[in-house]
Amino acid sequence: MLVHTSWHFNEQTNPITQKIVHGTTIEIIRTIFPSTIPLFIAIPLFALCILNGWAISKPLLSKLLVINDIRGHLLTRVIYVQ
């Protein structure tokens, strides 16, 4: 792969770059298509959360993270507050 890339991007051996390397439609499709797949998955899930009331209801317990430093040792604990 390194030799292939070096060959196609070397100006002396290949002064005219290949058409498939720069600015083609396939490059735009390869970039946009993978980013739209999570959107098609996430939008129905957000709608499902809102319809079930999960996004609106408040949690019964909220977590509070406490970090203590005793003689260079970090001690962490989670406290649940109602």
C-alpha cells in the first residue's frame, strides 16, 4: 500500500494523478454514506425514548461522584442522592 501511494502521489513518476484519487463522486459517497447510517438508527430510537417517557422522566436516584486524595492515593466512591 505504501508503494502504491508513493507511486500515485509522486509528481516525477506520475505527473497527472488518476481521476479516481481526487474529487470524484465516489469519494463524496464514501464520506457521506457511513455518516448517515447512525442517523437512521438514532432518530427512531430518540422518538421511541420520547414516546415511552424515558427522556422526560427524572431518575429516582442521582449519582454523585466523590474523589478523595489521601497521601497520593485517589479514592473514588459513588454516592446515590435522592
